[in-house]
Amino acid sequence: MNFKMITYVIGWLLTFEAAFMAVPIITAAVYGEVEAWHFVGTAVFCLIIGRLLTFKKRKNTTLYSRDGFVIVALSWTILSIFGAMPFWLSGAIPNYVDALFETVSGFTTTGASILSDVEALPKCMLMWRSFTHWVGGMGVLVFIMAFLPLAGGQNMHIMRAESPGPSVSKLVPRVRTTALILYAIYFVLTVIEFILLLCGGMTIFEATNTAFATAGTGGFGFLNSSMGSFSPYIQIVITVFMLLFSINFNSYFFILLGRFKDAFTTEVRTFLIIVATAITAITINISPLFESVGEALRHSSFTVASLISTTGFSTVDFDLWPEFSKNVLVLIMFIGACAGSTGGGIKVSRIIILFKSLGKELRTLIHPREVKKLKIDGHIVEHETLRSVNVYMVSFVLIFVFSIVAISFDNHDFITNFTAVTATINNIGPGLEMVGPTCNFGFFSIPSKLVFIFDMLAGRLELFPMLVLFTPATWKK
Amino acid sequence: MNIIIVGCGKVGSALAAELNEEGNNITVVDLSADKVNEVSSKFDVMGVVGNGATHATLQEADIDRADLLIAVTDSDELNLLCCLIAKKAGNCQTIARVRSPEYNTEAPYLKDELGLAMVINPEFAAAAEIARVLRFPSAMKIDTFAKGRVEMMKFRLPEGSPLVGCAVKELANKFRCDVLICTVEREDDAFIANGDLVFEEKDVISLIATPKNANDFFRKIDYKLNSVKDVMIIGGGGVANYLCRILRRSGNINVKVIEKNPKRCDELCSQLEDVSIICGDAAEQALLLEEGLESAGALVALTNLDEENIFLSLFAKRVCKGKLITKINRIDFDDVIKHLDLDTIIYPKNITCETIVRYVRAMKNTIGSNVETLYNIVKGKIEAAEFHIKEGSPVVGVPLFELKFNASVLIAAILRGRQVIIPRGNDTIQPGDSVVIVSNHIEMHDITDILK
């Protein structure tokens, strides 16, 4: 394990975090809020530690696969630990674990909150929450890589550990250029959404917050009613952008290059089909609840987009919808977004691979000697990918089950526990019953909150980095 | 620069590492997914799995935006086909590794007619490198132009040399030699030699000449080259074949080849002249001693087995005082081998790689020009470049003394067909010539850049 290199990367991470805090500091300055000083204090602290860690010249820059995993898992943990400081120092969230929960929920783009009254938070704190979504959506280390030459080829280990999806491919030969292109696409899409929201009558503060939270598929709102009080136009814009941000970013790159055939992969098409089916089914199911089919369609599409993209905004309390709709919603929570997007969940590409391998397995039962390879978009799915998808599913189920058992000590009902874990491990935010869209996670005990923090990080980092961090073999020389 | 490398073997991955390090965007292509994964996870390069000679695969590797394609798979034919298709599909420059001697003799045809920028033969390159070491063991650095017909040599002027105190312009009369002094390095300075420069002790001089004239010159100035007089080559493979030819061509060196396979001995015998070929197993020490290993000027171990080569050299080190050259095919254990103290070690794969990297550097420094090769003579200060002169260039047909050159430019050699001209004022440049230019690190895109 290359500890020197790991501390070096973490040093840079803290330096960048200090820079990120400029956003809430500026917000506070604009609105004249005293909480700015808590951000300034934390930023200076991060900066000092960061500079100290990067001060030493490192000789050996080689990173192996496990270093990549450890860097990613540690970085996200440390990022959240420091990011939670301002909430706690200012007293806005008196308990540090609560503050940490809120920050982890931000960086992992979950959007689950422990606050019952978000409107009481100062504006700079709201901005910081939304901004953590934006940074966490595409990945912090990818961001650093885009601006800093870290370790040459071994960067791929970091990118692989941080990016969502079963297999990571580069757009262009260099990791750094790939990271830059991805962030450029991300930035431009965010700006477009911001402008469209401004056109719909949002204030600059509201539009920035919403754009950040949608882009990262996070879901922190700045009103207690989430997005329910905004005009249909704004709700439709948000619906469209939640879906756009949950499509593989490689597709946008191919569209820019004019390679449309490469852009609409099986994954993207399957994703769109799932979305369309879910919207239709739910619209039919809930239309008696609304005045017109159009309104039902608007709310069902917003909710489907919000949950499959793992954003977690809401326009209405879907916890009051019929059982069938709620079941469909829980299903799509698990499916999640496309690989290579900012969304969470199991990812459509994994679902496709799993279904295809199920089909293959059934065929081999009927024709035991048949030789068959799994193909997606004409490319053979490597055995390695297949294996990692299978192991991912097993780990997912294991973590899920353990989490439910761990939080059951709080003695809440099963639907609450089940959907609370679903909402955190898939980075969605709201669940059903006591953690429904109008409620929050504040009532859970401290140990349960720690379990959720682990689930959110594990979910965002695709399980393995967090598991590697807790594997004894990682730390052996 | 965007470069596609087809073939992820040893040379392919070494090239990917080196060229990536120098800031090029690399895409590697190979049929085996494992190999592609290995290279693309080790270095910051993109991998494409597929047959590099198909249009679809090259398209996936973004041939449209590639500046250069390097084909280094195991198969000569595949390499050539890759280059042809790349040329048609993406209009990029192409380099092919071609090992077979039959194709090697066709290299000029391949270059001119099929539009390949460079055809590299690892065995020939290795042989040329060995020959250079044998001929000038004491030279500091030797670079070649025009496929080895002109050499640029760097050496340090010893104390008491007759050259000390002599001006550059007096050389021609005093020693009657056809050599051209290019640069002189004195302490931390480096100059391009003009006629009035006077040599001092411990100057590092680089000169350009044909191999034969260089020998002549060194003899006249009493510079001890310690060049080897008789060479014993073990193993009669491709490298040995090329090496014999080069050594015979450049002067009076006695060459003896020991080869186990009688049939191969026959082949060598009919292909080579003035070389004594001995059929026998070089692993027998008695045979080596009988053939005069103790008094040999050099032993070159070129068998196909690395282990055997190493053992031969270790043995020879004990019995003879000559130069030892060992060919090693596998590059994996190079640091271990370095510690064995085996004198000179030749890695054909590294040489292939270096030659290609050098070409790429030249291409990068001179994008859009027709520079063929580029060398750093003094790092970052003086460089030498080889240009190809086309019809209609303003320098054609004008005697050199009438051309107005930039102050810091020297025309070091004119290569016309098989003839090498060390230029004097009355010479002219003709279309189709290659010209070697030494200059003060200015950006040269075309031969006209050297004019005022």
C-alpha cells in the first residue's frame, strides 16, 4: 500500500474542499449571513491540513488497484467529515452525527435529510447542501483528476473505483481529458437547466439550488414541500433534467461527435422503456386521485423520474398513492439510473446483464452443450464483468439485509425500515411510511444513522471500495 | 499527437509507456482482451479489442483523428495490411515492424509505393547497433542518418591531440579528410562550428562523415578508437547475418560465426563472403578456445536463448579481454542482468522501440514538415534534422555559397542516391536529395526555414 501517495491525494482533496466552500461563503456574503465565518473557519482548516499533506514530495507514485479503492473510500469519508463541520459549528444541526448524515447524504447525492424544517436553515447552508450534490454527482476525485495530474496511468484505478457502473470505459485516451470532457458536459447541462428554471420564474438562489440538486441527482430541497409549490412548467423542466442526468454521459459525448448509433445503446433504450412503462402504469393507477389525466401524468412522470434517477424530489406525497403504484416505485428505486450517469441504484446495465445471464442459464439447462456468449450492443460481456456484477448483487443483498437487521433495534415498522435502507443504499432520499416524502430521517437513533451513513457511501461508491476498506487483507503489508 | 499502436506485445506496450510519458494520446489495439486490459490499466491509454487490420476496429480507435499508426504485431503481413488500411482510412502516417529479410530488402519499395513512413526491422536495427559498438567503442555517442550511411559521432578531444590549437577551416588542408565538424561543446557552452573556431583540449566534438572517412580521420589525428579487429559471433540467426554484412562493408574486421545447425551454416556460407563459418556447438568450451576466443577482440552472443547468451558472455569474460556483447530478447529482467556486469547488452526490442520513439519525436517537433529524423546533439540547444528535398524548393540548384543561410545553421551532409556528399561551397542541392541540417534548436518545418 502506497500510504504516501494516499495521503498526498487526500491532501489535495482537502485543498479542493476548501475551494468548494467558496460557494456557500459567497452566498453568505450576498445575503449577509454570519454563518459565513463557520465556512471560512472550516475552509482555512482544510486548506492548512491539505497543504501540509501535499507539502512533502512523494517519490513513488505507483498506485495499485487496492490503493485506488482505499483512496476513493477514504476520500469520501474524509470529505464528509470535514464537510459536516459548518453545520455543527454554527449550531444549525447541534448533533455532529446528524450533521455528518446530512453531509454524506449530500455528497452521495442521496438527499435524505434529518431536518424537519429546512426553511429554517440559513441560505448559505442550503447552498452548501445543494453544492455537495453537484460535486458528489460526478465524483470528487474525477473532478480533482480533471485539474491535477496525479499519477499517470494509475488514475484509472481511481476513476474505476469512483464511477458508477459495471465497467468503465474512457472516451479519449487520457484519463484527464476524459474527466474534463465529462465535467464539461455536466457543467453545460447544469447551466442549461439553471437558465430554463430562471425563465420559469425561480429566483437565482432557487434556480441554482435546484439545478445543483437535479444535476447530481441528489434531491435536497430548500422548501419543506420540496417541489410541490412550483409551477407545472418548472416541474416539467426538472422531470426532463432528472432523466437527462440519469443517462450515461458517454451518450452525450457520442451525440456531440455525431455518432448517434453509439449514443443510443441498449442500456439507454432499456432505461427509456422502463421509464415509459412505469409512467403509463402509474398514471392509469392514480388518475382517479387527480382532477385530470394530464395532472396525473405530470405527477407520475415527475415521481418516476425522481425515483429512477435516484434524485428524490417530490411534488405530491406518493406515500398516499395506491399499493400498486407504491410497489412500482419501490421496484424502480432498485433499478436506478444508467451506468456512467450521476444517478445511483443498481444501474440499468447491471439489470440487463443479470437478465441476460439468467436467460443464458435457462438455455444451458435445456441445451447443456450449447456454447453461448453474453453480448450487449454487439460486444461480448467479459467474464470478469459478469463475475463482478454477480458479486455486486450478492454484496448488495447482504449489506441490505444486515442494515435492516441493524436498524430494527429502533423498533419501527418493516416498510419504514425496508424503504429507509432502500432509499439510502440506492442514494434516493425519501422512502415510504415514516420516511415518506413529507417526513425525514431525524427520528432514527444514532447507531441507525451511522448504518445509513455507511449505506449511502457504499451505495454511491458501488459497494466494493467501502468493503475493501473494511477487509483486513487490505491493510496487511 | 494521437497515436494508434496495433499489437500489445513487449514492443507495443513499451512504446505505449514511452510515448504516453511524452504526452501523446495513445490508443492500443489488440485481438486479445487480456492484453489490452493489461496495457490500458498500467498506462493512461485507451484500449480497443479487435483486429487492427479491419476498418471497423480502426474506426473505433478513431483513425480519423490519428496522426500516426504503429503496427507492431507478430505478423509482418498483418502489420503491412494495418498500415495500408490506416493510410486509406485516416490519412495518417504509418510505421510497420517488418522482420522477414525478404520484406526487408523491399523496404524502400514499401516506403515509396505503399506510403509507409517507416519500416523498422528489429534484427537489422540490433545488428547496426552492435556494429557501431564494435567499431567505435570509445566514441561517446553515435547517431546515424540515411539508414546508416552517414554517422554523427561525438568524442572528447584528448590532451595532446594534434587537433588542439587548430582552426576548423584549416582541417581540410591539414588532414585531407572528408569530414565535417558540426558542433563543439566547451564546458557548459555549445557552438555550431564556424571556420574560425579553434579547438581546445577536452572539447567535445561532434562530426559528420561516412563510416570509412571517419575511420580515416581518427587515424590521422591519432585518436585511439580501440576498434575491434576480429569478432567471434555465436549463433547464425538473422541478426548475425545483418551484422556480418555491416561489418564487412565498413572495413577490415575479421568475422567468425559459430553456428550449430549445418543447414543454416550452408545458407550463411552462400549468402556471406569473407566470413569464416564454423559449424559446431558453442556451448562446448573446447571449441570456443580452439577457435581462438582468448585472443578475440570481441565476442557477440546472438543465440536465440537468453540464458545461453548470458552464460557464453560470463565464460568469455573469464578467458578473454575483448569486448563482450550479449543479445537479450526478454526485457523483463533487465535490472538483474545489468548487475551481472556483462559489458554491453543489446535488447532488440528496446532498440526497435527507441527508433520508433525517435521518429515520433521528430514528427512531433516538426508537425507538417518533411523532416525524416531528428536528433538532439546537445540537449535542448543544438539539433540535427534530416530533410527530404522536393522539386521546386528554392534551395535547389543554387551553389551553397550563394544561398543566404541563417547564422546558426550548418548543412552537414547531402545524400544523393547511394552517394554521400560532405558539402563545400560549390556544391548544389538537387531534388530528391536528403539533407542533414544542424541548427540551434529553431523550429524547422521546411528546408526554407534555414534561409534568411
